[in-house]
Amino acid sequence: MLREKFPEFCSSPSPPIEVKIEEPVSMEMDNHMADKDDGCYDNAEAAFSDDEEDLNSKGKKREFRFHPIKETIVEEPVDITPFLDQLDESLKDKVLQLQKGSDTEAQCEVMQEIVDQVLEEDFDSEQLSVLASCLQELFKAHFRGEVLPEEITEESLEESVGKPLYLIFRNLCQMQEDNSGFSLLLDLLSELYQKQPKIGYHLLYYLKASKAAAGKMNLYESFAQATQLGDLHTCLMMDMKACQEDDVRLLCYLTPSIYTEFPDETLRSGELLNMIVAVIDSAQLQELVCHVMMGNLVMFRKDSVLNILIQSLDWETFEQYCTWQLFLAHSIPLETIIPILQHLKYKEHPEALSCLLLQLRREKPSEEMVKMVLSRPCHPDDQFTTSILRHWCLKHDDLLAEHIKSLLIKNNSLPRKRQSLRSSSSKLAQLTLEQILEHLDNLRLNLTNTKQNCRYRGAPGAHPGPRRPAPGRVCRRRRLLQHRGPAGAGRRAVRPLLRPHRGHLQVPPPTPV
């Protein structure tokens, strides 16, 4: 019926046809739908959606994936006419050739000629700014999209650093720092950096990826000092921030070299670490952890790791977990960061507390660890101290008892007046006798409740105790004694040595002969 009334919906797709539906026809359709006559629901050929019918017949599930809308970049013609009038004729002709050239190899040849002219003794350094403006306009495409190739091989890396603009980097690597042309190229890069800040992390990529720049990473420091910023730390953080916003894969690729070559700028604060953990995913985190464990990357050192972890307490949850994973990949003793417990609150810092708790359970308790754990304020909802004390009590009871005994003696002999005169900075580490006793009482209550709840042997936290026979059974030892029968001549009868429990099967003693 539907095929007869609405053939345009059931047939194969066709150009749209304007169909006028009158009211009587719709009424008739409703009547037929209500009566379900002519077996319209059993008709396999009738369907409202051809795509859905095809998918159901093949038994495949339709997958819905989100595809981001890519912005179409319209290449506008570059107008460098205002800058060309300010250049010398010879340099102007080369810039025009660079603009007209479409082949990368030909552009590289022209770019090398421009660099050679800049290095000439009679070159006017005042034209560097104009030349930088021309290069920035001509090579805008160099700063769009991802820099790092999809598949990282020696061939793909060398191909990626074959851009015309990278010829400035290559010439810089081939020169000595005392050369006069070295400072001229740095000035040219400084002018480019003002107009296109992305040139900074492109230089870092070239120094990392190019074979011609092997061992030349220190050139970046000379570049940073030649810029208007004039400071290595500020310039490096700005460039890594720009890289983070443009290409996360490149950021992870540069991370080992940046931490290795500039340890004083990267390890003294958590600024760069926060940039990294804010954008990486789980696969990139695992890659960084592998670099750490293989010795290719060091992101923490003993003298600054505590301050960095304290800074990370204000970061997002995933960022904190990434930070702790990277820290645990290093071989830094846990006692180095144990003072962070003074800054952790159970409501505000659950990420750090959970990671620290799991790490503490693997360690043997030292006196400093026990002191820091017991220094936490007692709160009914804060189970951190009770949890780790219970674990140590089960694994290292003697060692824990010695440390607690030592702390009790020290705090009991400490004058009250001296405690009250401590400075505000040392109050965080202050441990009172009342705190110790309160934590120990919480531990006692926990162990008592656990013992009452665990009735079977082998349950976590339960004391094994004497094994009792189940109700309705006879103890094996009593049964063996019973089966021995009457004693021989001159011997007394063997009686059961164990008294039967209440509710157990009562076995009468054997009758003596």
C-alpha cells in the first residue's frame, strides 16, 4: 500500500519531484495503517531507508566517528612590493627569483645565494630587517602544519630539514662563533624572530634532526642571547610554549634534547614540565617514561624535585598523575620527597596522596618516614596514616615498633616551652605526643574491627589462631585415638586428648578392659 501511495519514497533515489499530497489521501493512509491490511509490514521490499536496509542485511554496525572540520587555507598572493623598494638591486632580483620559484630545490639555490650576499663584507646590515620581512612573507607555508614527519626515519628527517629557510640554520652551524658572518646571521634570525616567533622552535628542531647540526645544540643559546629577549630561559620557555600550541608530537620529540642540553633552565622549575603534561596523551606519557628508564631523559633531580612536586599540586588531575608517573620512573629515593606530606590535604590533594601511598607501601619504614606520616593531622575521613601504618604493621612490625618507640621517647622528653617557641615554618613538621597516640589509637581500632570481621583463616588482616573442626565433624586426632581400640595388658586405655567443642559430635570415651 505504501509503495502504491508513495512510490517516490520506496524506489531508488531520483531527482527531487514536487508532490502535492491532498488531505483525503493522508486520511486514507491512516486508515490503512491502522488496519495493517495487505501485509504491508511483511513486505521485505518496502523500506524507508535504503542505507539502513543494506547495513542490516550485511550484519554490519554503522560506525559514527567525529571528523574535525578542516579549515581550508586559501593561499593569498604575497605582496612584498613595499619591501622590495628598500632593497639593493642585486638582493632585490634574488628575492624576486625566490618568489617566482616553485621548485624547492631551485628556491634552496637562490636562498643560498642570498645568504652568501649577506655574508659579504660590503653588505649593509640595515637591510636585514627588510630582508627578514620578505622572507617571512614568502615562507609563511613553512610555519603551517606539522613539522615532524609522520614516520620518523633518517631519510624522512633529512627531507624535512631541506626547506629553503633552513639554509640559514645550516650556514650558521658551519661557521665558527668568532666569525663576523656568524653574528650577521644571528641578527638576521633575530629580525625573523620578531616577525615570526615560530622560528625559535624550528631552529630547535633543525639542531635536533639534521645530521649537519650534530652536537650544535648550544647554538640555540647564542640565538637566544641575540634576540631582544636576551635571556635563554625566557626564550626557551616561549619557544616550547609555541611548539606546544602547534605540534604536540614535535614537543615530545624535542623534550629529551631540551632537558639534556639545558638542565639548568628546565630542571629548576616545573614550567616546562607543566607544558608537557598538559597536552600529552597516555601513549606519549609511556614514551617519555621509556626515555627516562633508558637513560635518555632526566626530568627531575634531587635538589629541585620536591619544589616541582609541590608546584604540581595546583595542576589538573591527569597532569598530576603524569607528573608522578614520570617521577617514579627516576631512581630518586622516596625520602627526598617525603616532606611533601606536610603540604597534602586529604580533600584537596587526593592524586598526590594516592600515588605517595602506593609508593610508601613498597618501602621499609625509616624513622623520618614514620615521623612525617604521624605528623599528619588526625581526621576521621583521612585514612592515609592509618592505611600505611597498618601495612607496615603487617610487613615490618618490629622495625615500625622501634621507630614509634624512638619518637615517643623524643617527644616525651621534649620541653613544652620549646615546642611553643618554634617558628611558623617548622610548625608543619611538629609532631606532638598527642598526635602519635591518636594515630596509634586509630590503628588499634582498625585492627580490632578487621579481626572481628575476618572469621576465616587466610583472610587479609586476620590472625590465624587455632584451627577448629567444623561442626558435625570429629577431630582427626580424636578419631585416630578412638580407632586404636582397647589397651593391651598392662597398659591404660588411651583417652582423647582434646575436649570436644560445643555443638560438635560427642564421642564417648572407649571402655577400659
